[in-house]
Amino acid sequence: MRPFNRGAYPLSMSEDRPGTQAPRIRPARQPKASPETLARLKNHLGVLSTVALKHLDQSLPWYRGLRPEERAALGLVAQKGISSFVSWYERPQSPQWVLNDVFGAAPSELTRSISLQKALQLIRTIVEVVESQVPDIAPEAEHPQLREAVLRYSREVAFAAADVYARAAESRGAWDSRLEALVVDAVLRGESPDALRSRIAAVGWKSQTDIRVMVGTTPEVAGAGFVGDLRRAAVRHTKDCLVGIQGDRLILMLGGMEESESEQVYTRLSEFFGPGPVVYGPPAPTLRDAAASAHAAFAGIAAARAWPQAPRPVAADDLWPERVMDGDDAARSSLVNNIYRPLEKAGNGLVETLASYLTLGHSLEGTARELFVHANTVRYRLKRVCDVTGWDPLIPREAFVLQTALVVGRLDSGKEL
């Protein structure tokens, strides 16, 4: 058997052995440039800049389509990069020096004018131009050294460009998050859509109808990517999404959701909320009415603890009884307008039949005897109650909603007398 050669595996073995460290890889030292080559480089600065700008115009179609001021900003960066290469070739510095020297002139113009991909195309083009001029700048013996220096410098500049774009993206992301939170807060407070127009357009919101609001608790662990993950999950099923985090309260504003998919979407998004109830308000027909939907959702959150068996998520309208008992006037009005008054208007003894059925312990026969009608008549009237209101008195939970509507409806009628 061939003996084990420990020296053939220095890195892995040093990691396995306690008390040892992996060998540090030291970068190759930059060969010192000759004075003649440095002088020729400095003399060729003007030529290199001119050739580079001309090549940019010929090889990059998007560069030709920029506005004059944008072309000037990018030309400044290109010229600064070439001139800084000479200084770097003479005295190699850290990447931070490259970042400040090359992109310090116009970082904001750069990130506004072109994408990171285009910035890298710009760097590649300039590198190609400088490489093509190497035979005219340095003697043949120094060609490999100079080409290697160009490649190493281009690597530093590429990393510097990535850093510029990363910082710009972080800044925009922080600003977008603050603006988004302000827009959500303004919608919840019921600000005029006219006053919101510019701010809501800035965050990319387009929906003007069918606005929905979900409210729940913020998860205990909401990392930096939490909002992004939540937004990506929401936009798979909706056209617009805004996220607001107010302390321990998480607010989700949705627009353009398909009604047929709403229950599945609510269930899917509820997984991103923290423990406790998650309540969604009724669809708001306009952006102006979104505040009412949010109010219903917040009132539902406050009253949800009175219904421990409530599903998660639960509609704010399904919590009408609990919200009324918690002092929510909007829920009281909804019960009267959506249940009691339609039953009164329908006539045919629906209110009396429903009241007797609920009072007599949901007994069809007892209700029939009480009203001196056949049991089938009671069944028919209860079915009419369901048709008129959308709530089925044969289901215990929905019967509770109907009974609460009768109570508040009678109280409301008494106020009118």
C-alpha cells in the first residue's frame, strides 16, 4: 500500500487538526514598472482617452442613445479610470483608493444612467482599448507585465463598480421602505387619493379598485429579506402590494387580486405573519375606501380573541358580533344594513320566523307550533333568510351572527321611534 502523504493535503489536514491554521495565500507582488514605460503611459493618456471614447460610441449602442449630460458623466468616469491606471501602475493601492478615485467623480450619475451590467460592459471596452495600445506604449519585453497590470486593475475597478451599485441599491431600498411605510400609513388614515397620487405612484402602485388590507402580528424574527420575500409571494397573485410594519403590527395592502383566488391567497400570505389572529378587511371599491377596509381589519384584530375558534386568516365581516360587543360602530351599521333591514324589507314573516327559531333553540317543530305554520314553511323561510342575507341560520356560528343582527337591528329601530 502506498504510504499516506500528509504533505499532499496541507490545507484540509490543517483544518482538521486543532490548534493549526490554514496557510495564508499571499497575492503576487506587482512588478515594478520601468521609468520609460511610465513616461510613455503618461504621454499616451490623451490618445488612450480619445480612442476609448470613440470605441465606446462605436461598440455600445446604448451609449450612443444616452443624453449628452449622461455621456459626459460616463466619459468622465472612463477618462478618470485611464488616468488612475497610470498612478496605480506606478504605486498599486487598495481597492478603496480605486473606488474613490475612479467613481468618486460621478457615482450618482453613473448609477442613474446605466445598469451594473452596462457599467461592466463599459469597463470591458476600456480594458480592450488599453490592451490594444500596449504594443505602442511599452517595449516587447514588458508587454506581459503591462497586460497583467491592466487585467489586475480592471478587476479592482469591477469590484469598485459593484460596490458603488450595491451602496446605491441599499440607499434606494432604505428610502423605498420608508416611503412605502408612509404611503401605507397615509392610506390607513384616509388621506385623499389626490394628495397620495405622487407618493403612491413612486412606490409603483397602480390599482385603483378592489383594494384589500390584511393585518396581523409581525413575526419575531423578521430579517432583512423578510419584506422582500413577503412582497414576492404577494405579487404572484396580485398586481400591487405594499407592506407596512408598525412595531408589532404587520399590515399588507393588496390590489388587483382575483376574487376566485382570494381565499387561497389570504391563506398563503397568512403564513408570513406572526402568532395570533390574522384579519383581512372587505374589498374596498376605491383607494379612498381603503381606510374603511383597514379600520374593519384593525377592529377585527382587537375583537378576535373573543372567538378562539376563528379560522386563520379570518374575514373582518365574520367578526361582526365580536366587533359590536367591542364597541365598533362600523360593525353595528353593517349588521343593520346588510342583515336586519334586508330581512325587514323582504317581509313574509322572515324576521319573526328567524327570531322564534333562534329563541326556541333551533327547533323547526317548536318554531312551527309557535307560529301556527307547517314545519316545511319554517324550512322555506329559513332558506329565504339565507338567500336574502347570505348567512345560514342552520349553521351555529352564522346563526349567532343573525341573532346579533336582530338585537342591534331592534335597538336601531327603537332609536328611530
